[in-house]
Amino acid sequence: MISRLERILILCKTYPSPSAKHVETSCVAGINESGDLIRIYPMPFRLVGDEQKFKKWQWIAARIEKASNDHRPESHKIYIDTIECDDAPIPSGDAGWRVRRQWLNKMSRFADFTAVEANRVAHGATLALLQPKRIIALNIKAASSPEWTEEEKEKLLQMQSQGDLFNADDEGKRLKLLKKIPFDFHYRYECEVDGQTYGYKHKLVDWEVGALYWNVRSRYGENWEAPFRKKLEEQLPAKDLLFLMGTIHRFPDQWLIVSLIYPPKQPPEVENQLSLFSL
């Protein structure tokens, strides 16, 4: 494989899982300066030095090459020791979101999940930006196994002792990010095409969702569910909520919501100018 230097704007980091093959991994994804989606998988936490940790909405430069053992076209191997980070992420706020939107607008934006899957079948794309019409509800279900297995615990202890990949904000520093989340979270949502409404359900694996769970659990104890739902069922859907969708490595036709992107609402006349693709 031929490697190349690439600048990538980080848009996604999934909650870590202890992979039997890779010891510990997370999916990291973003866009390059041409607006092409790129997935870095697997991302081995323990190999990343402190000076190479990065956040969502931060530009990094690194040498990458197409992953030989992952046939998804966006998937790449990263040379950890080549990672260089910009000083800080693109900020939020009005000025920051103007810049962020410029990069989001470089990507095709789908109005319906069926179009996302059709694009995978036709062109092999396994990352996609989807804008749902509305969020119906958040489903919360107890995980089949609320604790890591002994083998998983061993891998996670190794991971924890060698540091994590991403800098945390003040709230995140209080979280034990390597604990297994004892629940599965799914968004039920609707898309609208030519006046017809279609309903879907997909699992949330965004790192921020996991961090939110531990934050509200720490703050509210057994009463965590109400503030958790308020954030995901009310506050984020009140914005221009977007899903970055991605497929599972071993099951390329199974999709997850790997990142939530939530710009502030724009005036209707501006929103109507956005290109929504229904392939």
C-alpha cells in the first residue's frame, strides 16, 4: 500500500471497545481538505503520545494508507508517530459554526436512510452524513451483559494504564471512560421524501453519548435518565441535528450512528439552500 500525508478534520470518535484482535480500539473519522470522508480504524489508544491527543473538530495531519484488512473504502491505517495536531479545535459559537458549516457543506448530505444504504450498495460508501426530519424517541435498553468479561477487563486495564486518546474537558476528566455502559441507546427517527414519511432506528455509539451517560449518572445517581433524555430528545433535536452514519467492520451492511453533529438552527431561507441528496 502507498502511504500519503493527509490533513483530517476530526468529526467522530466512538466509545472504546476491547477488541480481541486489536486489544483496544475506537473508530475515528473525519473529512480531508477535499471534503472526502476518512475512517481511521482501528485506533490503538496506547500508541498515542500526549502531544498527539486530539478532540472533535480539531485538524490533525498524519501519514495514512488504505487499510489492507478493512475493505471499506474510507478505512485507513494511521502512522501514530506522524500525528501532528493544530493548536485547538475549531471553536463553537457563531463564528466557529460558520467555519464548521463550510466543511460540513463539502459533504453530500442525505435526507433519507434508504438513500444512504442505496449509496453503499451502488458505490461502496460506508460513511455518510444524514439529516433526519425529526427525532421520535430515544430507546434505552439494558445491555445483554452489563459488565465486561474477564478477558475484556484485562484488556481495558491495560488500556487505562497507558492513557486514552482524547483530551477531556473539565466534566470529562471526572468520567471513567473505560467502564462499560450498561445500556444500549437507539434513536428512533423519521425521514421525509416527496411528502412520504419513513421511520428508522439506529444505535448510538458516539463517544459523547457515553460521556454524557457517565456525567448524568455521577450527578443524578439513579435519576440519571430524565436529564439524559432531555439532552438527546429535546436539546439536540432543537438544533440542526445531523447523524454521521458508519457501518460495522465485520458487518458492512449494518449501520450505526457514530457521531452526532448539532449546528445551531439557521433561518429557513438559509436552510432551504442546503443540498439534500436522495440517491
